[in-house]
Amino acid sequence: MLQTRHEILSEIRASSFVPHPRHAGFETFDGLSTWMPEGAVVDLPRVKIEIKRLDYLRNLGMAAGRPDTMLRFQQDCYRLWYQVDGQGILQNATRNTFGNAKPGLLGIMDRGERYTYLHQKGPFECFLMEFSLLPSQQAKCYWNSEVEGKIVLEGDEKFYFENLVFDCIRVIAGRNEMLGLASMSRIIEILVVLFKKGILVIGESQFPKNKPKSLVAKAKTFMKLNYASLRHQAALARECGVDINYLNVIFFKETGMTLYKYLMGVRMEHAKYLLEENRLSVSEIASGIGYPNANSFTRAFRKYALQAPTAYRIKQEKTHHPAPTT
């Protein structure tokens, strides 16, 4: 029989919540940050699912004196977002789109794009899961994964999904794993919901050289995953199995951008996130996203954002952390 979130949480001791290691002012379940089961990779006949990380964020909102908390996210894989409690605004900063976030919101944050969440009302709780979808070794096709938006679960669907989430957390927090199978079985059920609801769509197609869209999709994926280490376009040509000049031509026809411009955009979105986080120097950011030195990165960033990296950092700091008024 399915249990409610409150029934499951009552079985997890309050001491299971600990300060979050990456987000100041938040709590998470003890054990989630270090959890990595034996079965974190599931290789199915046609697709391989790699679970990178589970996370849970809890903030008491007004009671904690932080009603307007802002969170930033960016990752090289997909990130599931499920809002358990609280209301706020979820923004895709890369595409400059906004949406209301409320209990029951289920969606996916795409690879390489910047997201912010501004909490506005009530206690805040959210479940997150980072994962990758790749072709399995047995697959004889190219898989094109696409994010198809978000939905709000209600009624029985919300009840069922929350039961999966908190039952998984209970297994991990209670150290009730069986070779990783206990948590992975629940994670697979969570992924099934994403596919059934059409939030994730997997397009299966053969990969001959005369299918431009497949080539472009593969080139995009490769650049998103290898932006930091991609030094020469020859590696991209080898990955796609075509001449680089031909790939550039069809890429421009499909996207209106050259391969170089697209790769620069991927790198610059990561740079913006790192500048906003304000933890690394400009030289460290340059090295981390694939530039040989700070000067070459600064020139590229000026061209992309029409301002220097340091100016962008200062502007973002003033925007999100304005000086107190007297």
C-alpha cells in the first residue's frame, strides 16, 4: 500500500537532515551526497542510463528568515527537478524563459544550460536527480535525447510519484540497500514516469551520412560533453564520421551557426555560471572551459557578452545581492 510523504518522512529520523554541502542555508538527507550504489549504471538493450547524483534541498522559507533564496544550477547531464513544497520562479537563464514553480512541478534541466530558482513563499523542499542517457553497447543506432518541457503532477499521479521519491530516500537514508538494487529499482520507476509523460523523448534513428539532422544532433551532444577538452575540430569529425567541412556546412544550414560559434556558446554559458558563482578566478575559469589562458578567454567573452568577465561578475553580484538601503 502506498504511503504519503508525511508517513514516509515520519519513519526517517529528523536527525537524518544535515547542512547541505554545496548550498548554504539548506539541508539535505544524510547520505545522499555520498550515495553511489553498485548498480548506478543500467545497460538496457538499447539505452544506457547513468545515475550521477541524487539530491534533496530543504529550506524553511520565512521561518528561516530566507524567503527570497536564489539557487543556481548547471550540469553536463540532465537534472530532474521535482518540487515537493514551496512556491517560486524557475528560470532558464540561457534561453531567458520563466515559469512558476509550485508543489508537483516535474521537469528536466537540460545539459549545459543555466537555471536559477528564486524562492518566494512558504517552506521549500525539492528533489533532484542528475543522470545521463547514452546508447548502449548493443545499440546499432544513434539516440537523440530531447527535453520536452515540464508538467505539474496532481492527484493520484502526484501521490504515486512522491511515494517513489521518498521511498527511495528512505532506502538510502536507512542504509537498506541490497547491492544498490533497492534504490535503483525505484529510480528506474521514476525515469519511467518521465518517459510516459513525454518529458524526455528518445528519438531512435539509423545514422547514415546523408541524414543532416542526425549528424547535427550528434555534433551538438559531443560538443556539450567535451567542450573543455575539445582543442581541434578533427576530433569532432572523427566522432561524426564525416569530413569537417561537410559537417560545418550542414550544421550551419540546420542551426544558422558554425561549429566554432556553437562551441563558443556552450563554453560561454558555463563561463557565465562560474562567474555568477564567484568561486573561481578568471584564469581558473578559462582553463576549466577549454581556453589556453585568461587573455584568450577574455577576448572570446567580450565578443560573446559585449563586456569583460570581471564586469559581468560585478554586474551579476549587484543584481542578485544589492547593497542594503538606509
